Amino acid sequence: MALRQIEYEGVTITAAAFEVAGSGRFMVALSIARASAGCDRRYAQFLDPPSRDGLFDNIEDALESGIAFGRAIVDGDIPGGGVEHRGSGPN
């Protein structure tokens, strides 16, 4: 597994790439998390970045695609994909 994490516009975007059963192709998982103000709790969304068949030819492409997709979500460029912000109160 390979991991890349960035801080972007007040959230932490994490992409993780996993090789699919010795195939030489990689799937990516994406997390976008926001820490609540004055609280150690974090809220995260887990997403699957798009690719033609859900797989990428190499780790670097998988991670780059995941991070780019996360930035696009945070920027509001993905229809219906905005980052949900929850208050710090009880859930």
C-alpha cells in the first residue's frame, strides 16, 4: 500500500493505493477529513475516485488521481460531491 496525504483548504485529503491481487494494477481509496473546531474529533468521507475500470496502471497515477479528485470535491467542482461539514455538537 502507498499513501499520500495533503492539507488543502482546511481539510486533510488522503489517498491510498492498493495493488489488486498481483495484477500490477491499482485501486485507490480516498478520505477527506475535517477536524472540528476546539475538538479532537474528525469527520471523514470515504470516496472512490473515477477511472475507466476502477483501476490504475501504476501507484503514482492512482495517488495523483485520488488527490486531484479530492481537491475537485473540496473546490465544489464535482456535482453532488461537496464536503459535508458537521458541527462539533453531539451526533
